[in-house]
Amino acid sequence: MVRRVGGWSAAGLLIVLWTACGQVYRPVVIPCSTGGVPGCPVPNNPKPGNFHAVFGITTNSANNPGGAMQIDVSGDSIIGETPTSDPSKPNLGNVPTYATVATNDALVFVASAGSVVAGGVDTISTFTPVFQSTTASGLGTVSTIALPTGSQPVFLNSTEGNFMFVANYGTNTVSGINTTSNVVTLTAAVGKNPVSLAELPNGLKLYVANEGDNTVDSLNTIDLSMVAGFSGLNAPISLVARGDSQKVYVLTAGDGQLVTIDTASDTVTSSLPVGVGANFLYFDPILNRLYVTNPVTQMVYVFSDTGGTVNGVAADVPLQLAVIPFTAGSEACPAGCMPSSVTALGDGSRFYVASYQTYPTGSVSTCPDANVAGACVVPWLTVFNANSFAAQYPSAPTLKLLSPISTTFAATQYAVPPVASCATTPIYPALYAPTDTRFRVYTTASVDSTRVYVSLCDAGAVAVINTTDANVNNSGTAVPPDSLVLDLATAPAACQQASCSNTAAITAFSITNNVVTFQAANSFTPGQTITISGLSTGTYLNGATLTVLSTGLSATQFECNFTNGNESLTTDSGTAIPQPPSQNPIFLFTGQ
């Protein structure tokens, strides 16, 4: 109890200090929904003047440290990033798996299962975020908490400001970190291969999903002693707690069930089918809903967190509201997609499903996007009306997520070449392991409902979606739809290809239909980024960072997308300097 009181006091002090700071303003119109306070009936409606942040983590090339970033919501920019070249500021660990921010936003925590690679170290990294700033002032110094070799931490969760819990997949344990001292003070044995945690909002219990032995453990948060155990849950993969602390929901991948646990009695009170292979469970605290994605059956399930029945009798269990298909021919994704994650706006108006397609598939042997030759991945975001469960924009339900603002992507491009490390866990019965990427695409919303973000693992970028202009109480008869603003490029990765160090000498170039063809002996590979310099005729190309296309690539020439008028073959001398690839974003989470 002392630990929790201290945490609440510290959180209160931080909030007082935070509100005393200046604010960054972007005009925002927040729509009202049903129920709540007069004037604007959405409870706890966020104020548009507050400084807000979204965080993300990225993976690097093998045996190199991953990275973290902080995005300023109002500025659509990255204002803090790791790794850093400053040797006095340690980087994150290798093989980052999960991250979260403490409830008081004082520290960000990143779990890294480094020991899955020979010689790697298992760590929890922490750093302070940027407070009340839209300038790239940088993140605080990274501190590391070493865990026993083989721990393989894969999940973090806490509802307390001064304590953080860690699921250790490799040692079948849960650890508790004192966030004031950054020291592990508690460790307890749990079931085999824990992969998800959910602490009750009241801080009394911690629930642990153990996919390796089909169990869920209920622990006392004071000392991590066992309160109760649940067996026979087939590969539990995700947990969430209800806001009133009375229920915990378990998603099982093995038999595809949404299981309800009553936390007062620690008993299972219901189980609802969601299909074998379900991978993600999201709780919307505004509308009190549960969302489940299943990439295997290509379905999204929506439940009210109460209103269901047990044996025909009304009970405090989930009630299914909708089943949304993402199969070929569906409204949500006409070409057929694999839904991966869900987020919802805090204003209660819309929810968003991130999904993707991979090619070749079925009878389609090549990528349908002419900008990418061979295999590709197509990331999508579908917007849904929270009241009707229908696609918000039925004529074009899926939003393109690659922005031509960056020269990395062509104006018409919507697919990217696949990155092997971004491939998600295989279809069940294969289980998640720390070497796997949980989310090829992942989405989250800013706390002020003005932006939605999607991490694009294969593209090395985070897509930023403007939701503000689509709010229903904007003036005018035509309400603009949610729209892609830009893609934020992630930090450079370590380049391990031989072509990374081979500068190409340009001897001539031409431009046809916004494709520039360079004559140069090279060893480039499709998708590689290069920077142009030293041209005397085509000076407008100098400084441009371009992506090498698979088309027209040979040992003596290469092509890139470049928006410009046609140019006949022009003799010129310059260089094409290879750039390291971007790191791969695998997870996003929302701060205050």
C-alpha cells in the first residue's frame, strides 16, 4: 500500500508541474457523441491545447541495438530518437520486443530479449521523454537494467506510477521494477512462456498469460505471490483489464476464445468464439468495447464489455456487437486483408483497423503495384463509424499509407518490398517467440483524437493520419475524410550489405515520366536508398535521397522515382552515395 500511495503522490506532483508549463496549440474541433456531460457528451474529453506524444520502437540489423522515438502530435514530427551517436548515452538493447510509458509519463520502458542472439544481453531500458516541446531536443539518457541471461523479456505493464512489471518469456518469471531506483525488487515464477500482462487499474492484482502451458496466473502485486491459476486456456496470447477492475479479458489463439475472468472471485464467467489464430485484443475505455483481430480468418470482432448472457440469463459478460470481414470482396478490404491491430478515437466517433496484404498470393504471382517488382507487402488502414460499424468511406474504405512527400515513395506507390524480419508469427499452432515480430503493422491514436498512427515495419516508417478535419462538427457542407499527412522515417539501421560502401560514379542521366535513369557502374539492390551529389547540370538532383527501383537496374545503370519534367540524356558527373536502410518499426504506444 505504501508503494501505491507514494506512486500516486509522485504522479500528482508531476501533473501539477506539467500543467504549469506552456502549451502548444493546434486548433482542434472535437465532436460530441451520446451520453456524458452537457455541451460535449463525451466523458473526459481531451483539451486541444495540451502537448501530446506518441512513442514507437524499432528493430535494427542483427546484433545491433534497436531504437525508440517520440512523436510530437501537434507538430507531426519526431522530437526525440535513439540510438544516438553520443557514446555517453547508451543505446537500447538488441532485439526490442515491447515498450510502454509509466502512468505518470515520467519514464519510457523498453524490453529487449537480446539473449535470443548469441552473446546478446537481456535488458530493460528506460529514458525520460521530451516534455512540453515541439523542438527536437532529444530523449533523456538511456539507462539499462540487466536481467539474468535467458530472461528474454517480451511484455511490460503497470497501472502504478512507481512500479513496472515485466514478463520474462525465457525464464518463466515476472519481475517488478521500482521505477524510482530502476532496480528489480520482485521476481516470481509463473507458467511457461509468459507473453502478456494486465495489472488491474486499482493495483491489487496482476494477471499473466502463459502461452507455453495454456495457463493464466493471478498474482498479488505487493509481493507477486500466487492468488489463483487458470488452466486449459489454449495458447493465451493477450490480456486486458476493464476500467473498473472487476473483469480481465483473455484472448486465446489456440482455440480462438474471448474469455472473461471475474477478478473478485478469480473465476471464468464466459467464453466467446473469435476464431483460431486470433492475435490482438484492444479495450476501448470510452465506449467500453473490446476489439479482436484475427489475421487467419480475416475477421474483426467487436463486443460490448457487458450485456451478454450466460445460459440464457443476463450477465456481466461481453455481448457481440459486430463481426467485420476483411476477406476478398468485403467492404472493409475488397482485395482481402489480414487485420493486425485496432485503435479507437477518444471522442467515440471512429475506430481504425490496420491490416496488410502479401504478394505473391493465390493466383496473383506479382505485386499489383507497378512501382514494386516481385514480392511486396501492402499496408492499409480502414476507418469505421463507431455507431454503425460500417466503413466510414465505403467508396474507398482503405487508406493508402505511403506518402509521396518523402522521395522514398512514388506518388502512386502503395506497396513496399518485404523485409524478412517483419514477417509475423506463422499461423497457429506455431506460437509467438521473442525472435518474431508481433505486428507487421500496428496502429494507435493520440490522446486528443487528432491523429492516428500506423507503424509500417517493411517500409521503415510511421504513417501519420489526420483525423481532425473529418470531425462531424466542422463547418461547411463537405466534411473532408481522414487523410494521410506524411510518413515519418525511422532512424538509420546498420547496413550490412556490400553495396552500402560502394559509391557509384554517375556519368549521365535522363528523366522520363518522373523516373530518373542514371548511367553509373553500381552494385545497388532494389529498395536501397542513395543520395545524389556533385552534378553540375542536374543540380536540382543534388542532395536528393532516392530509392533504387527494381526496374531498369543493371550493373551499368539504375532508376529512381523523381518528380520533374522530362530530361533527355544529359552527360554529367556526380556520385550516388549509398545510405543505410531505415530501422523497422514494430510497435507504437500513446503517452499523455
